[in-house]
Amino acid sequence: MALTIHHLHRSQSERLLWLCEELNIPYHLETYTRDPYLAPPEYKALHPAGTAPVIHDSDANLTLAESTACVEYICRRHGNSQLLLPPEDPAYPDFLYWFHWCNGTFQPTLGRPLIIQAAGLDPGHPLAKTMGDRFRRSLEALDKRLRGNEWLAGSQFTAADIMVVFSLTTMRYFYGYSLAGYEGILGFLRRVGGREAYLRAMGKGDPGMELVLGAEPPVVKTV
């Protein structure tokens, strides 16, 4: 197999397994366990970024990181550009926006509360309040989009949907926020949970992990 996916458990690299399962692209899977929370040294050595995901394409002698770059590369190089809408498609602007929205806006917004918590800032601190407001507005914008559309680009399932799901699901093992009241998002997650390719990918990448497709975050056991 030309394509190898280096998957760090409970990480953004789950997107690439799901993508390949959706497109029936053969791949070799290498999995890595967190040490204890971050990527182990052997994963960090795969690419200068030192973060998940990382893929290797032996046909092109290429090692690539960054979720959005990896998703687009796999679609174009191995998937005949499926799940990427062309510019002439009426839904192209929506696809393009939401495809980049997750890692450009939403995922960084989710990371900041963790930093604020680690820094010991009071919830009433101006920075904490600002980040909380950005997080709320992000969820509201996403929910509004999904209340009126089956998928982020409209009626078509695309790579934009694959990009956003990690932040709404597995990410809640690290930042346990609730989705109660966000019925558009919850309906979207129910549709995702009905996709066989998603279930196959999660079973291969993180076997035994509870899928976080409901309103409440998982209960994380601590030692």
C-alpha cells in the first residue's frame, strides 16, 4: 500500500482513517499511544511538526502533516478529488468556508480554555470571558448552519464534515463541554453515527473507545 496513516490515539488523525474508509482508499495503519497525554517521542520524530496527523505516501516519497493539508492531499492524489467540491458547484463557497473553519477557528477556540485553566485564571477574568464568548458564538454559528442543512455544504456530504467531527466528539475527552440545546449539531452527529465508514474508522483507530456522539461529554476516569 502506498499510503500509511500514522494515527495517534484520540487525536485529529482519526479524520484520515474516516476519509479513506469513505473513499475506499487502501492504507496501512500505524497506531501510537499517548505518553501519557501527548504524542510519544517516536511519533514526534515522524515530522518536524511533531503533532498528529502524519501520513506517508511511498509513491511520492512524501511525509505530510496538518489535518487540512492531509485531507486535501488524499482526496486529490488518491481519491479523484471526491468529497471536495469544484469551484463551479453552487455550494462551493459554503464547502470552502466550513472546510477551513474547524482548524482555522473552532479547534483553536477549544484549545484556549485548556490553557486558561492550566494558567489558573478565574472564570471572571476578562481573557477567560472573551474566550468563553468566542466558544459560544462558534457553537451557535455551527448549530444554525446545521439546523437548516443536512451537511455543512448543504445536501452533499463532503470533507468539510469530516474535518469538524473530531472537535465535536473525541476532543471532548480533553475539554468536556456539553452540546445540550444545540439540536442542529446533535442531529448532525446522529447522521455521522449512521455512516458505516465512520464506525469502521473509529473501530480500527481507537478500538474500545466510547464514541462521543451525544449531548454530554464522556466521564473521564482519573487515577
